[in-house]
Amino acid sequence: MTHTIRKATTDDAGPLAELAAVTFPLACPPSSSPEDIAAHVANTLSERHFREYLADLDVTILVIDADGALRGYSLLVNRPAEDPDVASALKVLPSMELSKCYVHPEHHGLGAAGELMHASLQAAAEAGAAGLWLGVNSQNARALRFYEKSGFRKVGSKSFRLGTTVEHDFVLERAV
């Protein structure tokens, strides 16, 4: 299967929402309720939300396009961190947030995530960022291994509200 990594367009909003509904639950701790996950997807990862992200000049969305189907995406936000826990932890400035980085489970282990990360780092550098940061659930061992392998290091922690529960995320950072 061939694939390309490209910038998302408004035509991708619906497919991005469908992909997010498949991939976001994989990043949640096992204790997360299906209701909380569904609420988060509806409140932040719907087609309408992706249209808003795509219209935001501070947001870049990259997609893995595999023969016309989206198989992964990253969402980068080029704004200073608003969370005081994050802002105080970051050392490589100016920094860009890697808000989302997901690959469809059918493409796990095939190198697509590494390619997407490389493209995301390149996009951050082209936007003038010196560093890239992200939040990852402290229980997401698979993602933590991937991010560490990609050069990220833990610099802090933050809270993340998932429906009715508060999750604990590690803040990871790396130079671009």
C-alpha cells in the first residue's frame, strides 16, 4: 500500500473526524468510560471541529493518505502554551504543540507513525519553532515508547479532562 503525507484540506474534515473516532480511544486509559470518550470525540473531534482547525491559521494538520483513505494525522498548534504547568515546563522556545498524532491501528508497526512524526517536526521547523511539545497520558505505554524513540523527553505533567474524569498527562518536549 502506497501512502503520502500531505497537508489536510477542508475536504478532509469528515474523514479526519471518522479517523479520530477510531484512533482517539486507543490513547485513553483502560479505565476511561465509553461515555467520556464519546463525549470528548463529539466535543473536540467532530467534522465541524476539524473544519474549525483547518480554518485556523495557527493550526497545521498533516495526514497520511493511503490510496485515497486517511490512515493517520497530526495536528500542530503554533501558539504559546496556555496551561501554566506546560508553559513553566518548556525549555526549548519558541515551541509548537503537537496536539494530536494518531495512526490507524491497521498501520501500527509499519513505519507510518515515524514518517508522520518526521513530517510534523519538519513542519514545526518551517513554522519557526525551536521545540515541539505534547501531552500524553501517563498510562499510554505504547505512545510513550514511540515518543521517547522519536527524541522526546519528559519535562513535566499536566491534567487533562476527559468527560467526567481528570487524567494525568506527561508533558514531553524535544528540539526540532
